[in-house]
Amino acid sequence: MKNRLEQFRLQKGWTQQELAQKAGVTRQTIISLESERYNPSILLAFRLARLFGVPIEELFLYEDNLAEEP
Amino acid sequence: MNQNDLKHKTILSWLLLIVSLNMILAGVLIRVLAPQLQLNPYMIISIGLIFAGTASINLIKFKLLRQEPAQMHEWSVYEKDERVQMIRWRAGNTAFITLMVVLFLSLILFSITSSPQTGVDALWYFLAFLVVFPMAVYCWQVLRLQKRM
């Protein structure tokens, strides 16, 4: 799943450590999220979206591998 | 992790230390009082020493954490971190499946071998392998997943 976490974090001027502290996770988790190696739980996704004040769909971009039905 | 969790883990570490000291004592007593027994007391003593070391390290760590609230908070975040928990869960799952496969293959092997003659030593090594191998798989998986996830 793609995300715009780094973009929103830089807009806020936060470091990865600061974001990790605000979200209650480790810095390594933020690094993994930004590099899209790890998909967050729905709870963490909502928490992050709330931290940036944006809807969850703006932060995390869902891509379905299956072809969309007409 | 809060103070209650820390208290529980401290109690468990004390219990592990007591058990390990008993193992060391039992090993020494077997060596001195019953050398004719078909048990290797040094193996019991070495396992006891490993457990005692683990328990002591944990107890020292918990004591230091209690003295440093900032470190305590950091450790608490690490323990609750969902990625860390996911890595542990997946590594544990792989270790469990590995153990099941090894047990199944061993069962097949013992079933098709007519009257397998296994001595106490061979059985001990086999049981030790069943403990150590899944633990090694677990550690390897944790390291691998930490790089991948």
C-alpha cells in the first residue's frame, strides 16, 4: 500500500522520531511505513491520519491488484 | 509496558532464577552423590547457568528501568509497537510450524524404524534439539523480518 506519510511529515516539519513519539510507535516503524515495507493496522492508520488532520484516504492510497469491475 | 507489567516480569525472572539455581544445585548433587546415574550432570548445570544468566540480566534491566522513567517509557513504546509485535508473532508462527514438521518427521522415522534403540543420551540430545532448533528459527526469523518489514 502506498502512502504519503513522508510528505505530510515534512510539511509539518517533524522528524521521524517526533512523529514516532506522537503516534506512540518506534522510529523504526515510521521508517518502515515511509519506505512502504510495512502496512499499518487500521488503528495506527487512523491515529496517523488524525495527527496530520487529514482523511485516511489522503494519507494511505489503497491499490487493488484485481482489475476493477465496470 | 506499565509498572504492573514490569512487576509481573520481575516476579517471573525471580522464579526463573530460583528454578535455575535449583537446577545447578541438582546437577552438583547428582555429580557428587549419584555419579552412577545415566545423566550428564554438566548438561543440567549448563542449562541452569544459561537460565540463571538470562534471569539475572532481566532483573538488572528491570531495576535500571525502574530508576530511569524516560528509558521505561521508551521500552514501553517498543514493547507495545505493533510492528515489533507483528514480527514476534510471525517469527513465533514459523518456529511453531518448524517444530511441528520436525516432530512429525521424527514420529514417521521412529514409526518406520523397527524397535528403535535410543539411549538416555540420544533422547536427551533429541529433546534438546527440539527446544534449541525452533528457538534458533525464531531468532533467525526475527532478524530477517526486522530487515524486511
